[in-house]
Amino acid sequence: MVILTFTDASIGKDHAEYEKAITVALKTLKDIYEPGEAVPLVLTVSNHGSKPVYSIISESEYLSGFAFVSDANEMLVGHDPIPDPNTPVPSYYYMNKGGKKVFTVPAYEIPGGSVRTLRIADALRLHHKHISEGTYSLSLGYVELLHDAESSIIVREGLPFRLWIEPRAPLATKVRHKLNTVKIQIKESKTKEPEPFASGWLYLLGAALIGATVVGILLFLKRRASNQPK
């Protein structure tokens, strides 16, 4: 896991100004889900200011992420073990600066007046075995963004990411923008579509019955015709 150190403005006189510049919102695609069904979440970060802000969380990290889940009694729901995040980073995360090897991480820019939309594929991916039917609250806590970081951004062409930043960039200001909590209901549908296998057999059975009926009618007509006087 990469530990980043920036100036923290989560508490201070400038915090209100930073909050005004950003709107974050978390939404679900619907309100009711089947047990075991994936629950996607859509996160939008709107930058109302004139200056860019930056995130160090990639689209793929959000996509494979999950939420904190609470039941109707506001008790946290258990989950499967969290995958080990301590994976080696590629060698190109290091760069030569002033004759020294410096560690950098990708930075994702949200320009002034623009919106970044991110998606979590299944917010319950670690919780499906631990929940039953009921109402649940999903939370991501906050979105961490870097303000006043323009002078700390490093452009590195020819790499999978173009913008980078040093973990200990002294001029960048870290702000945690609080996210809303969303509620969903886990409920098994009373009317389920028949399984493809079962519906296929029903179709074949119906076809067989129709075929048998047609054959019976033909045999009846044939016997009747043969019994008619010549």
C-alpha cells in the first residue's frame, strides 16, 4: 500500500472554500436488488472552481472497490477478507530527479468546470455471503482530492499515465470531501423468469403433446375413411 503525505486541509479556515469548489455524489442504479445481485455505484465529482484538482485513485481501483455496509440497525455488516493491497508497483513509478531515484504516483486531473464520473462494479462484492433480505446503507466515507497541486504535478510522456506527483509534494493540499450514504433493499422477486433449461424442456414437452395430438387425429380420420362403404 502506498502511503501519501500532503498538507491536510480537512480542518482549517480554507476548508470551506475547498468544499464550495467541489460537489461529490454517490448514486445507485435502482433501489431494490435480488440476493446475490451485483450492486453498482456511480460516483460523480464536479469541480465548480477555475483551478484543477487531482485524485490518486484510478478508474480500475474504483471499479474493483466495495462499500461499507450497515444494516437497518446501523450495525456494520461482516465481509469476506479484503484482498492484500501490498502489490509491487511497476519500475516506471520511479524517476530520476537531480541524480536521485524519486518515487511518484499517477495523478488524475479534474479540470475546472468539469465532472469526473467513476463506477464501482459491485459495492457488495465482499458482502453477498453475509447479508439476507432487508434494507442496507452503503457508504464510501469520502473522496480525497488534491487542491493547489498544479506546481507539484510532473508530466512524464511515453508512460501509461501522463501526470504524476511525488507522495510528499509539499505544496499540494489534501481535502477529504464527504460523500452521501445511499440505501438499497435486498428483496427476492416473487415472480421469476423460468430457467432457460426448464423453459426449453417445457417447449419440447408442449411440442411433443401437439405432435401426438395431430398423429391421433390423422389415425382417427384414416380409420374412419377405411370403414366407409366403398
